Amino acid sequence: MIAALYVEAGGAYFGLPGVDPWDEARDARKYAGPWPVVAHPPCQRWGRYWHGAPRKPHQHRLGEDGGCFAAALTAVRNYGGVIEHPKDSHAWRYFGLTPPPAAGGWVPADAFGGWTCCVWQGHYGHFAGKGTWLYAVPSDPALLPALTWGQSDSGPTPEMIERYGYAKARRVGRMALVGGKDKTRIRNATPPEFRDLLIGIARSAAREHVT
């Protein structure tokens, strides 16, 4: 069994055998074990626009996420597992974690047995590429998987080039040509292949952290 923390109600982690999903209603900050975790703490106050939208900056303070990332970090350190956050997340330096190299590879993150890496979800089915940082506490570092390292191809699709021309499609990127609410949904989604990878990392931590 693993616990999936900070996940969307009815989303990719629901209905899976051996997965206990914690959506907003359950409040993953209250998780107290005993299973290793896959954690997707909210990233709005840790990303590029942590302060607010470009047109209305300085609406928020860095890291004011209601304690979600801190609770996720505590859960992973206590019970094993993995945290997923956007590439260049300010949470890494805020909590004293070593930022991973963009080229890939697992590197030590802290003094708590944590390891970190940079991976692009485009290698695992994400439409937008989505550079991602992982923080994992495994039962044995040798169990951390070798991932597909390096930036994935997130350039224009053939359909975009045909519709808008190569120059515009390349300039604005894939997500700029996705309209309305679909943009947020697609960007935030965790592809099944990547979800299964994270679940595998969490399950590999179970032998030490769960008896």
C-alpha cells in the first residue's frame, strides 16, 4: 500500500489497487503514516509567479501554501516515498534541498537520506514536456530508477504547424495554443506512465519504512 497525497478528487490515483488517495477533502497535511507516499503538494506559491499573476504581482508571499510542502516533506522523510514539484521550485532552497542538475541523474539532496533529480514528463506522455523536480527518500538508493534524462521534445506538433505556420507555433509553444480551462487541466495532469513511475518509487521505500 502507498498513500497518494494532494491529488485531484476522482483523478489519476483513484481506483488503483494498493493506492490510498488523499484529495483536498481529506487534507493530506494530516497524513500520519504508516505507508510510503507519492506527494503532489500545491506549487502556486513556489513557482515562477509565486507572488501572483504578472499583471497583479506582489499579491502573495513566497511559500504561503498552508504548510502543504512542509507536511509532504515530513511525510516522505518519515515514511519514505517521493515528492513531485515543478522544475526550479523555490521550495528546494527554502527547505535546504540541493537543486538537481537539469541534465539529469539522482544526486543527494539533504542530510535526511533524500535524493533529488530533474526529469521531463514529456518522456512519459505529458503534452507540454513539463520539467519536474523529484525528491525521494528510498529504502536503498540503489533502488532509485534510471529515468529518461534530458529535456523532452515540447516543440510544435505537426497539426500546430499546419494551422499556424512553423514560426508562430514555435514562438508561442504548445500550451499557448491550448485554450481556456483545458490549458490548466493539461498542464497539471500527471500522465499514467509517470504516475506509475512515482508509485514504483514509493513502493520501493516500503521495506524500510513500513513493517
